[in-house]
Amino acid sequence: MVFYKAFLRTLMWRPRQALEALYWHVTGRRVRARNRLRINGAQSPFAYQLWIESIEGEAAPPALAGQESLQQPLFSVIFHDSPDLLPGQRERSLAALCGQCWQQWELVLIRAPGSPAPFALDVPRLTLVPGLAESDAEALAAGIAAANGAFVLPLPAGAVLPPHALLRYAGALADDTGAVEVIYGDQDEISARGHRARPWFKPRWNPEMFLAQDYISDACVIRTTRARAALPLGPAATGAASYALLLAIARPETLGEPVPARIVHLPQVLAHLPARGLAARQDARAAAVAAHLAGRAAAVRPGAFGSIRVDWPLPEPAPLVSIIVPTRDQLRLLRNCVNGVLTRTRYRPFEVIIVDNGSREPETLAYLARVADNPQVRVLAYDAPFNFSAINNFAARHAQGRYLCLLNNDIEIIDENWLGALMRQAVRPEVGAAGAKLLYEDGTIQHAGVVIGLGEAAGHAHRFQRDDDPGYFARAHVAHRASAVTAACLVVEKAKFEAVGGFDEDHLAVAFNDVDLCLKLDRAGWCNLYVPQAVAVHHESKSRGRDFLPANIDRYMSELAVLQERWATRDYRDPLHHPHLDEYSETYVIQLGP
């Protein structure tokens, strides 16, 4: 039945592919038929409906009969009965609460000026907070103070909980030792008619991303004692109260530290919300982040597509950066890159180290001789077969800067703030590598972070997305932790680079050396960051050639095998990705099957 539903949907969208799949199905080639529908379905307008039927429906929550084996936490659902609710939203929210599989809950109701008199819907286990709350911050604080449960669930305006939501949270607490303070889930949008759309499949706890966008507060429960300890909320919390509360729970001093035992992600849809744009409450969220980071000299302002931009301070005096540019001939690319660095880089001080790997063309040699007269430029000769890892390790040993900027010769500088944006992140003690957003010449994205495990190896996130498109919940436009970033434009502190042994020049001469470096930095305790405020154009691989050319394929397959064996990427699921996103797609589409 599921196959034929998928077939009929695909038939309306891509009839030729649907009929091919049907032919394969009736002739016994059912795996091939399902895969054809899966691939087409994941890119279709009805992909989420297919996922709900074929994936979510199979992942049933624990049966009611097994609830006695779970801990019995009481959840206090905090509901602000605001007059801003649209007709029917109050009733739908409360009806969904009454329909929960998990019955250990109470409703903590806070009324607002102008809200209706006690409503007609019969809700058991009701705690009515005396008085009126004029703001969401007042309401949240009053609800937390009145809560009797071990965990509070701030219910967003108009939100509908799926029947299994509280049961999922209770199941996550079954083996809890008491360390978990926040549990959050995924979410989607729901219409007044109950149609679900736009699922937000979220990463695990990502402190930098949480500063840029609130991806937690609409679908979370918070330990009540921890919520009370974070009170009172300041005036800046108004308009984004739950977000401000969670920022306080994250605490500034732990912002750069991994806290897996404290903030836990459940990869299930646990809230349905009314549709709203990415920019909803942007000013309020920016105010909450600014208050949260007060005293840390960080500049906070609204960012792209409803996000929040945080510019961390640079040390004074600014440290020297050694910009390493390997090259072999390719004068047009090299000159464009170096001239851009020299004339379109606001950050100072820096030196440019051009590593010449056997240039032969007279024009290139003449240019290298001329540019070496610039006191900011040094030209080093590396007379050995091309080995990207060895070349950069060689240059790093000669670098005078405290920080290394690895820069391909096919990078074009288009924004004078590129290096400063990378350095604002790289100087933070907890940061390993900081990588830029790289664009193709047509303005689409070439690199917005690296996801480990894509295609059983590693892949660039959001490749080919237009840079003026928000894409998947503006993910390509917000600073966030990434498992790896590309060495085509990357900054790392020299001491950290040396501490992990630099690049592996023996086994990863050309491909995957940057992924390996970033994973070594992560293993050593430093996080890697994708920095979208640093933007450049990447004329990808024009100088070294493609990995899949006949002359390169054996070398590439050998390096791929090293990555897969060393980091187990064949079966790896990047914690900053999501198990319901396609592990073979760089464009963040739904995974509809194996």
C-alpha cells in the first residue's frame, strides 16, 4: 500500500519515473522500484507526507503497557492564555494536551489582560496562576514558580503537541542520572486544518548555532529546578522569554564547552507550530543574546534571514596571520588571489607565503620575482611532487604568524572583512579551525561546512544552494559548529595545528586531509566553526584537477579508504546533521529509505 501511494504521488509530479518504478515493481525488481520512488520523492513537494507515512508511522513510541517501567516524571505545561492567539488555536492546543498518551502532566495557566474568562474546555489537572501577566517573560516566570512537575514545558502560542510528545520525553528520562537539564525535539508547521509541512530536523546541541537562531525553545522540556535557578529574567527577555531562559541555562562560561549530559536532542517531531517566518521576533532574540553576552565585548546585531549575528572581539594588538598559498603556474588564478589578499583585506597584520611547487612558465616566474619585493610577501620553493599536505606543513614550519590561514590559489577575495571574520572565531580558546563560506562563480554555495558520513565519506553542506536563498532554515547563513571545514580557506592557531601533527602528508596527500585535520582538532578538544560572515569565491580545483580523472582515481580511492578506516565514515552519522536527512545528499533533503 505504501508503494502505491508513493507511486500515485510521483505519477502526478514525474510520470516517466513513476511508470518506470511501477514496471520494476510488477516485474519483481522491488528494491530498484522503491529506490526510484524514494529518490524522486525526497525532492518532491509531498516528500514530508511520504516521510510521515513511511518513516514516522513505523517509529511508534513505547506502548502504554510499558509505561510502568519508565520513571514517572510530572510535566508542567505552561500556557500563556494570550489574547494574541488566533481563533481556534487555544482549543486545538489544549485538546492536544488532553490527548497525550502520557498522563503525568498538569496545565499551568497564566492569563493575560484581555484574555477570555475561564474557557469552556474541560482540562484536568489545572493550576490557575493568580493575576495577569502582560508579557511572555512575566508569564513564563509565574508558570515556573507555580509548577509542581519535575520538568516544565513552555507551550508556544498555537502549538499542538503530537499525542506521543510527553511519552517521548519521559522515555528519554528513563536512564537519566539527573544530569539532563533540557531535552528538545524536532518540529514542523501545522495549518488550521491539521496539514503538516516544513519539518525542522535539528542537530544536536550546538552552542554557536543557538546564539544565531532559536532552534530549541519551541519543542523542549526544562528541569524545573534549573529553570528556577535561571530566574529572574531581565527586561531583555520580553518577546523571546523561553529563548532567554535557555540562554541563561546554557550559561556564558559553558558556551564554548560541549555539554551532552545537560542538553539532549530527541530526533523526533515533538511539536507542531503555526507557520511563521524565520524573522519572527528577531529583534527580541537579538536583545536576549546581547543581554546574555553582556560583558564579553561581543557585538550583537540582526543577521541574514532572521538570524542573529555575533561578532566576537579581536585581541589588541591583533596577532600576525601567515596566509599560505600553494601554487604551480596558473598565473591568472594566483595573481587574482594574491592581489585580492593584498588589496582587499582589512585585517592587519598578515604575511603572505606563496609556496611555489615547481612553476615553469616564464610569466609565473617573473610574477613571483616581482611580488617577492613586497615586504608582506615571501616566496618559498617546494621542489617535490605535488602533495598538498606536505606543502602546507612545510610552509607552516616557516610561518612567522601565530595563526595560519590556509588559502587555495583559486580563491578570489570579494569581501575585505573575510580574514577578520575568521580571526574573530579562531582566536577563541575553544575553537580549532574556522572555515569560510565559499561560493562558485555563479553565486551558488560551494562550501558551508563539511558533514562527516555523507556518501560514506564527507560532503559539503548546502552545495549549489543560491546564496540569496535561505535554504534549510537559514543553516548556511548562521555561524555554527561543524565537524569539519575546508582548507581552501581556513584559519587555525599554529600551536593547535602543530599539536595535532598538522596534515597527514604520508597518507592523505591531496584529498580529505582537511577533514582529517579538523577531526583531529575535535578529538583534541577544540571545536571547528563554519563562519558565513567570511565569504570568498572558490574556482574549485582548477589548479590541481579533479579527483575522478583517470590519472587521479587510484590515489583518490586510496585516500578515501584511509578516511573511511580511520574515522569509520561508512557508518558514521554526523551529530551536527540528522538521521532523517539523506546521508547521500549535500542539499538537506528528507531520508525516505535505506
